[in-house]
Amino acid sequence: MIITRVRLIVGWLAAIGVLSGALAQAPALMWRFYGTPAPNNPAAPSASDDTAYYTCLNRLFAVHLATGALKWQYPADTPLDSTFTTRPVIANGMVYIGTGNGNLLAMDAATGRLRWTFSARSGITSTPAADSENIYFGTGTGDFFALNAQSGEPRWSKPFKAGGFITGDIHKNEDMLIFAADDNNVYGVNTSGVGRWRQAIPSPCYDPRISMAENTIYATGSNRLIAFNARSGGIRFQRPGFKSDFRIGPAADESGVYVINENKIFAFDHTGRPISDLKTPAELPHDAAFAPTASGGKLWVTTKRGTLLAFDGSTSTLIWSYTLRPLPLAPGVQPPPNRPDYINIVRSPFPTQNGVLMMGDDGSLNMFSSQWIDRLAPEVTQIFPSMGTMMSGQLPLDFSLRLRDDGSGINGSTVKLLLNGEPLESVFDEPKGLLEVRMRASSGASVSKPLPDGRHTLTIEATDWAGNTLRQSWAIYVDNTLSRTPPRRPTGNPGGPGGGGRDGGGS
């Protein structure tokens, strides 16, 4: 395991009382903890007041939430002979977690000591739910169990039987337990193990996982959002008519319910009325990777290409985005072949009181905190053409830069390249940190004529989500008697530290 502080950032402000309230400012990367690389890790992280709990396939790690330091790991020596399959649940001073071989484990939350094990004889496929007396969970064969939270002894003479494997979270509403199964049904079972209601989800249902808020259960199936009464299972409202079938489940909190359809975000209150404009919904830059997470009026969305985004729940306005990237290389170190530009995010994020936890497929657990101030502006890791280059000014001309910001992340809307003080048409690929300008005579670009002889100044401007601004200029020299060299993508280390990435380096 490696614990890495990624940037020089001014410290943990809770100790000096500078900030109060979650997300008082843009989250910044506070620490990164490494376990075992796990591209297909089935279990999301979770946290208590002071500890993050994180599984890497066959190990469970307890990590200090404030520092990223390891507190304990389970097993302490030999890895588990099975895979952890559920998000850890913390209750009653214990951590409850399921495994692929059908065991539910209960460990002391402070020490990691195993307190008891229960064998369900089938892989545990739902995240457990706990109260002060019981722990509830479901399996791949549709068995739904209730155990004594302290001893692990069964509460019911036999488990409740659903019609398919039970998935997602178990939601508890007073004496009612609600869960979804892959038979396209949502079940309501009381704490005595008696089924009270069942509601079908329209087919096709690609993601049967459900969410609950304000005594309402939300599910997506076919091209509609369905709201159920958590007590009776009766349908409260439906929102049909979305353009395509839902691929991922909904998210809900006290502020509303959120769904993603064709990479557009739609928000509704708990009566089914739109919160945001349905005609101009917020749109994701890349395909959503997992179901979103709603917490405290914020919507957290993971996308493919390693990006986490946060939206204001009431307006669907983007308030933060961050691309998880490999650690920077030391100065002068050449990138290895096929070094990735970004790290894929594994599972949905887990919001904490003052930030969010996010897992990468490189085995990293990343803690972003709104109480961790980023004082450093984005940096340039590569420029082309490099400072002082003598070149022809004949079109076509290509310019490119690579940027990175490991603190609060780059606000892509602020990135621009200027030539002699005038902005150029550019494209910024945030996951790669790559800004590109392609000047063509027929492109309608702001500069569509050859550059005249002499000195020209290029200036890059970029601001991170914490408000730190980069402004860096360099000169190139044009001599149109030189033969035009065909534009090329930079490789290795031209004009700046680091390198490109999948298409030629990356820092």
C-alpha cells in the first residue's frame, strides 16, 4: 500500500475553523491510498465519521478519513479465499460485508477483528442494511435474510424468497424492508419476514437497483421513472416518454430524484414535477459509467474516461468535475509505453460529510474534501511548438498543450489559447488534459491566413475549480522562407516536463 499526497495544498481547515458545511468550496484531492489493482471491483467504498472502508477484491482496508493512513486490514495476513462483493456497512460498532462465496462477515469497526460469520450458501449480491438489532441482506439465489446484528444468528425460521437475485441497496422504512431483484420486481417485506407487496418494473430493465427518499421508492424500467409508496407499494407517479430505455438506475435524496437518459440529467421533486428545464437538460461529456449518487442536494455522476462530476441538484448546473489521472512523472522521466491518460473509475462514488470517496481501477481510493484548500494553479506539462521554435507560418498549422491539476481539477470552460492576444478556436479534451488548435484556411478559424514573419506570442490560460489561474506565455518565430514541416503530434518530452499518453505520452 502506498499513501500519496498529490499536491502541496494548505491543510485540513476544520482544525482551524476556516470552513463549515459540506462543499463550501470545490473539493480538492486530499489523499490517495493504494490497495490492489481491481478493474472489476464489485464493491463500492463507504465511510463512518472518521474512517473510510475500502475493499480490493480479497482484502478490506480501514483508512483514516483525515489522512489516508492505514488503520487495519482484513485479513491481516493471507488474503481472503473469496471476493468481497458488497459495500461495507458500518453500524453497531461493526462493519458488515458480504462475499462471493456466501459469507456475511461482521468485524469490529475499530480493530478489524472478526466477530462472527454467517454462511448463506450463495453469493451475497446486495449491500446489507442494518438497524440496532438486525442485519438484512440478499443473495444471488433470491434468498433474503435477517440476522441478529450482534451474534449473526438467524431471526427468521427461513429466508424470504424473491424471484431472482437480489441487487443494490436494501432500504428500510420503519418496519418495512424494500429491495429489487433481477426478476424485474421490487419487493416490500416486513421485519418478520412476511412479504407485504410486490411491484413490477417495466421491461426491459437493465439496472433494477432502486433508490429511496421521503418515503418513496424510485425505479427505472423501459423508458420510464416509477415512484412507489414505500409502505404500501402503490404507485405514486410515473414519468414515461423518455427517448430511450434507461440503462442505469435513479438516485434520490431529500431534494428530489434524478435520472440519466441518453447522457442527459433530468430532475424531479417528490411529486413528479420537474425541478430543472426538461427542454434543456444538463448533458454529460461522456457516457455515464454507473448509477449516480444524490446527497445533500448534490448529484455525483461518474463517467467513462475517468471523470467524476458534481451537479447542483436544484438547477442541474455543473459545479465541479475531476478526471482521475496517473501520478505525475518525475522531471526528465520518459513515460512508459501505453501509459494511460486517465484512470477508470470503479463503482459509484460515496459522499462523505465534507466531500466524496472515489475508487480507481488502479487500486486507488481517492478522498476529495471541501475542507482541503487548493492553492496551486494548473500546470503545463507539454507544449508544441516549444518555446523559441523557428517555423514556417504557412497553413495548416497545429498547436497543442497538455495541462494537469491534481488538486481541485481544471474547469474546462476556462481553458483557452491566445495568439498575440487573440483567442484561437480550440478543443480541450479534459480526460487527456489535451488542448488542440488546428488552423486551416477553410475552417473559419479566427486566424485563417499564414502567419507573417517575425515573433509571435502564444498564451495559455486555465483556471481550476478552486479559482487558481494559470497564465503562461512563450514565443515562436516565423520565417516563411522555410519549408513547411507537416504538423505532428508531440512525443516524448518536447517543450515541457512529462509526456503525452496513449497517443504519445502523458504526465
